[in-house]
Amino acid sequence: MSEDTTTTNSHESDPYTDGELVTMLRDCYQNNGTVTVDVFSQDPQYPPAMTVINRFGTWKSALREAEIDANVTYHQYTNDQIVSHLRQLYRKYGDVTPGLLNHEDDLVPPIVVIDVFESWTNAKRHAGLLDR
């Protein structure tokens, strides 16, 4: 009997198949009316959002794969809000790092910043904080 390889995972260290992750995204959307990084991460039945991002490259790409309108459900922050949060972090600490941002409950999660701007460096560039 041959094994069905259509849903096998090419990422050996990750126990989820692409199809399972897509199903989880769709379930999260159906259950919550949205599927942001925050909403997905807060539900203990799902793996960390970083698992999805690592698999599909970006959160937006994962939503596209799940056939969920990424423009409507991507995240709750505008680019201007994210930039404002980075500047606020800089004013508070004199530095802007994912680790510092991760400890600020009232600011955007670092994972969203990286996904929106595709890298931490690009996010800092947009915020005018690249050389700081």
C-alpha cells in the first residue's frame, strides 16, 4: 500500500501539512470573522502564527493560499499605526528591536511588523529609524 503524499509535509520539523494549516486558517476565519496574527495566536487549538508564516513566507501569502481576502482580514493595524508604534518604542527605549516590542502589550506584535514590511530593516526604514 503506497502512502498518500499529496498532504505530506516537506518541512520535516513541522508536524503540520500545508493543507492542515490552510484548514486552521479557514476555521479561525469562520469562528472569529477574521484571522489576524493576534486572533490566530491567541487560540490554543492552533500552532504559533510563526509556523504559518514560516511555511507560506508571509501571513498574507498564507491567507491567499486559504482563499481568504488578505486585504480585509490581514491585521488590525495600518502601516501608519505600525510606524507610529515603532517610533513610540524608540522614544521609550532609545532602540527598536523585536525583543523590546514583544514586551509591549499595547503595541503591534513584532511578527506583524516583519510580515507587513517583509523585514525588520524595512520597517525601521519606513519609520525613519534605520540608522538608530
